[in-house]
Amino acid sequence: MTPVPRSDSFSWAYRVGFRIRLILLHVMGPATLDPEHDPRARLKRDHARRRALDEQRRREAFIRRSWGD
């Protein structure tokens, strides 16, 4: 398993910050842009990437714990 860089964590602080930034972008951000330039879409893509990485890391840790490796 490749170690996850500290900047790619899926901690509770990141999740709270994600919600706050998403709400602020919704209220005060720019109008909806194309998917490549829209900050809300970019934020959601990063969140999905980190969530998948965290799920994979947890799954691998569970398998290691279960099999005793």
C-alpha cells in the first residue's frame, strides 16, 4: 500500500472544511461554469478522490487485520 500524503487525508477537519467551502461557494461563488473551471465541481471531484482513497486504505487495513499480516 502506498502511504497517503498528509495533505490527502480525509479527516473530520477536512470534511468540515469541505462543507464550509462548498456552502460559501454556493452562496458567494461564481455562477456555474463549465466542469473544468467550476470551483464547486473541482471541490467535489477532490472530495470524491479523497473519499475513495480513504475507503481503499480502510479496506486494505481491515484485510491486513483480518488475515493477521
